[in-house]
Amino acid sequence: MGALALSDQILDFKSWAKTNAEAPVTRVPTTCNGCGNRCAIFAYVKNGRLWRIEGNPEANGNQGLICPKGHGYIHDLYNPDRIRSPLKRVDGRFQPISWEQAYKEIAQKINLIIMDKGPQSIFWINYPQPNHAYALRLMHALGSPHYFTHGSTCYTARNAGWNYTVGKLPSNDLANSRYIMIIGRNPAGGIDLGQVADITKAKSKGAKLVVVDPRHSETAILADEWLAIKPGTDLALLLAMINVMVKEGLYDRDFVQKKTVGFQELEEQIINYPPEWAEKVCEIPAKTIMRITREMAALKPKVLLHRGYHGAFGCQYLNSFQTVRALAIANSLLGNINREGGIYFAQSAELGELQPKHPVPEGPKVPKADGTGIPGRYPLGSYGDGIAHAIPELALRGELKCGFVYHHNPLRTNPNPQRAIAGYKKLELLVAIDTVLSETASIAHYVLPESFYLEREEAVDTKHSGKRGQVSIQQKVVERMFDTRPGTQIIIELAQHLGVGRFFEFNLEEANELRLKPLGNSLAGLKQKGVLFVGKPWKEGFDKIDTPSGKVEIYSSTLEKLGFPPIPRWEEPLVSPDPKDPHSFRLLHGKQAFHTHAMTANQPYLMAISHRYDLIRLWMNRRRGELLGLKDGGLVQIKSLVGEGKIRVKLTEGIHPSCVWLPSGYGVFSKHLTTAYDLGLSYNDFLPTLFDPAVGHAMSSEIIVQVKKV
Ligand code: SF4
């Protein structure tokens, strides 16, 4: 009898397994949220659960590829650390509450704060998302100018440098370039799948790749030549390259004459920066600088110096803005602006607006308290991004009283965490919108749980710009597992409870239809394909660009009027390691290809890669390490003005001796993130709160640490 029952069960299991294996699979085009690239993907669902993902081959951005982070992050859908309902902090502990209670209590508190300190005391900060226009609308509807992104800790210096030279941030036509020079950018590590694919295409056609980086990065592995520059001196290299182009007449005369202003002034000043001078500053031999410049010039205009991102000049140094200006000018002298194989102005979809159907709020009447765009404060700062790392200071001064933090974790991603914690804790009301209890969410008064990206629709996106513009869509793939809501719905419902619902009488479906209207595409068509090409194809050349002169501004009168050098000139980094002190290093940092900073650190499969390959270590030049008595894998203490911590070292020839390098994504201190908690260190633990005097960026490589054997 017993044997019969067992065989029945085995038969049942087999039939269950067969039914499951043969269950139909559905495919949903959507968008990966594993990092800011928002790659277009197809998600497959089987038996109501996520089955697998693959890249959408039609996407400009990822060209059908998916990176390890994207494959790992999907599993966070089922991560037990997810928040399951709205939470309220009572006596230091979170209690689940209803959405209605959360909205009502938040609205009551905000009304009191507005009465007491005015609407400008409220701020919103998010990592930019396609729905950020609605967050901005909410702040403006309330009368606050305080909408922020993470930009001041990431890219604002780069954007400002390009804006003041060619009027906007351009793209790199890597696939068609014959000579690519990448300074301090690591697309194979801080991953940009399309760029890596394009570099590979260019190389297969015979292009040369030169990578300039103090560290032998993942991109340097692909390079024909790696130049281990002294950190903080990229500006000297660029000035010397310009010097060679001008002195030897290697520049594109026709382009310079017709499309630029200020060449004569450049010619007068650049004589101060010969390669022999640069060699002493940046430690790249003068003859190498001359050779590379000549090699590039010989192949112009199908050559490019990569436009850059975070590393080298995104927000790293006191001289970052001038470095980007020099980079843009060097490209211009090669005549490659908006040229095939050079630097080009990507086509981006011009989305439709909610107005006139839905009125636009009047907008704030006061300037931003952080001083962005204000002469005498941070005139070159980005008003749209604001200076995110100024928020704790403004909160401590009582200028900001209430904050919404959405899809962002400033307590871990801002410099000087003790100061950031003090500032955010000073707020009378902190509301976090997140999927997990990050460091910031852990100290919030209320936490509103956002549905995981595979559980929600989102706003039509224009992320995939390129030789032809594209729109993309994030669609719901599986049913929501918990009492969570999509980000856009949360913004609209907050507005309704805060008394500004008249500006939010739309839903996501209608907003998406309105976004697509001028493009002539239907939402149904976009949902079916995931991405659609829109607008006209890119055309080479330009008549007029978006600068005051309509030309490339080698000399900028605007900068001169604001009191900044109109032509780039050498500027020392703010701080430098003491060459006589064996313990003194500059602290550099960057991404590993399988983590998006702290966001994916709690992902068990991705963290398993860190453990398996022993990657939670501080990179140090082998010779310097041995002078400190260290062996590979030995433990060190790192100490700065604001923080200290212990970590094991990786001794390597692949890093400049003057610096150490810490991978980002570690040092998580929220106990609610069970996989990532207390593993490794974050570079932010060692960074003081700094503001570049022109742009206001965080200058996050301007930090000297003492490293000692433990
Ligand atoms: S680069 Fe990777 S993590 Fe980022 S969006 Fe693309 S697939 Fe996702």
C-alpha cells in the first residue's frame, strides 16, 4: 500500500514537472533598471514568474546586449529584503501602514512646514528617471525650486565644460572612428554596452585605441596603448596635445577658420604648455604626447577624444571644468565636431508635453538655496541638477525642512556620510520612495514602497539617442507581489493629497500618449516593439550651434564676464599626496563591471562574484605596497580627514604609484540589506564635503589618505 502511494507521488511530481516545463512562455519588451543606461530588453515569463531576459537588438543604446548587472538585478524581484507595504517610523522602528494613512500624514506635516518655513523648504531628489518631469512638476506646483539629481557627485563638471564650448553634451561616434583616445572613462567597467560594442567594431576595422587612466581598467585591457597618467593632471596632457597641434600646424585649418572663435587667443597662450612641461606634470613622456597627437591628426577628422563621463573630469577635481574645456577644444582642432567617426550631436526624440491639456504650474519665485546658476556662487552649476551634496548643509542650517528621496540613496552615495546623516536627520520630515530599506530609507519618517521595475509601467523614455532618435518603454512583466505602487502613481497621488492635484489630472497611459503625439507613434506600437526609431536621421556638419557665437567657443566671452579663464589654462589639483611620505596616496574609485555602486551590492548573485574572485580589495601599486611591508591580500588601514576603515589590498603593477583605488558598491551600512551589509568600504567614507568654486561639483578625487599596514 505504502509503495503504491509513493509511486503515485512520484508520478504526480513527474507530471507536475512536465506541465511546468511545457508551460507557455510570454515575451514582454521592457527596460532594464539595473543602472542609468536603461537598456532595452525582452523579459520572458513562465508560470507567472520571471523566466529570463535578453537584449532588444533594435536598441541604439545596448544593441541587443545585457551586462552582468542586468542579469543579476532581475533576481532582486524575489529578494526577501524588499519592502512590502508603506512604513512609518515610530520610536525608531518601522510599522506597516496603509497608503491612505501615509499620504494623509505626510500631507498634514507638509502643510505645517509650508506655513512655518514656506514651500522652498521642501526638496525632492532622485536619480534621473523618465518620470522625473512629474517630480519636478510636483515641486513647482508646491512652489519649491528644490528639485535635485545626483549630478553634482557624478557629471556636472563634464556637462558644463561641453556646454560652454559647443553648446551641449555631444556623443562619440566610436564605431566609425579610426583613432580613439579615452581619458579616465571606463565603458567596459562602468558599463556602457553600446560603446564597448562600437569600440570592438572600430578595432575590427583597424582603429587604434589609446586609454589614459592611472589604473589598468577593463577598457585598458582592450587598448593598443595604456598611458598610466598621474591622477589629476589630464589637463596638462590635453594642453600639451593642443600645443603640438597648434605649433606643428596639425589642426584642421578650414574647420577652425569657419566654425570656431578664439583660435588666435589660444595660439598666444598655448605656447606655455609644451610637451616637455607636461611630461613633468603628468608623467607621460613628451615624445609619447607628440607621437600620439601626430598619429591622431594624421587620421582627422575620423578620430576622437572620448567625451568622458564620471571619472577624470565628471566631478572629480578642482580642474575638471577646465579639463573638459581643453578636451572639447582638442576635438575641435581635429575638425571632428559633428563629423562621422568623431564627436557628434546625437538625435534625440522631442517628446510631447502635458500642456495645454494639463496646465503647467507657475513655478517657484525664489532661486535655489544651493546657489546653482547664481553669479558669485556657483554660476557654472547646473540649475536642473542642483548641488545634491549641499542638501545636508542646507538642512543643518534650517533652510530645508522636508525631503523626498526617490530611487536614490544619498546617505551612501554622498561624500562625508557622517555629515550627510546629520543633515538628513535634521529634517522634520523625510520620505523615502524605494524598493528596499537603503541607508537613507532606514532613517526616513515614512517609506513608500515602489514596485520593482518588472512589476510596473513607466513613462516613455528617450534614453536611446544616437544617429537616429529612439523612444523606449518600460512595461509591467509580472504581477505585483506586495502592496507597492509605481513611482509615477506615487507622485500623482502625493500631488492629490498635497492640494495640487489640479496639475496632475492625468494617468500614466494618457501622459505616455501625449509624449508620443508629436512623434506620430502610437503607444500600442511602442509597447509591442519596446523601442521605436523617431525623427530624422543624423546629418554631418553644422551651420550654427547653441553657443552665443553659434560656433565652437575656443575663447568664451561668457566665461570671461563671469570671471573665469576664457581659454583653458593649467590649474593644479586642490590637493596632492606628499611625495616624501610613504603612507600618503590619492584615493581614486570607480565601478566594477558587475555592480552599480551600492544599488546592486545587496544582490546575492552579483555579490557572489565579488567573493569568488576576491574583488573587495584596495588596489595599490606593488612597489609602494612592498615599501610599506605589505603582501598581496594583506590588511591595511585607510585614514582621511573625515573617516577611517580597514580593507585588504591588491598589489599590482596596474596602477600609478601615487594613488590607491577603491571599487564602488561596498561599505553598505544599512542592516536591512542583508547580503551587502558591512562588506568592504565606500570611498565616500573618506571624502570631505567639497564644492568646486565654479560648478559646485563634489571634487571627489581631491582626497589624500594615509594607508598603513595593520
Ligand atoms: S548596462 Fe546592464 S545594468 Fe545597466 S541598464 Fe544595461 S543591462 Fe541593465
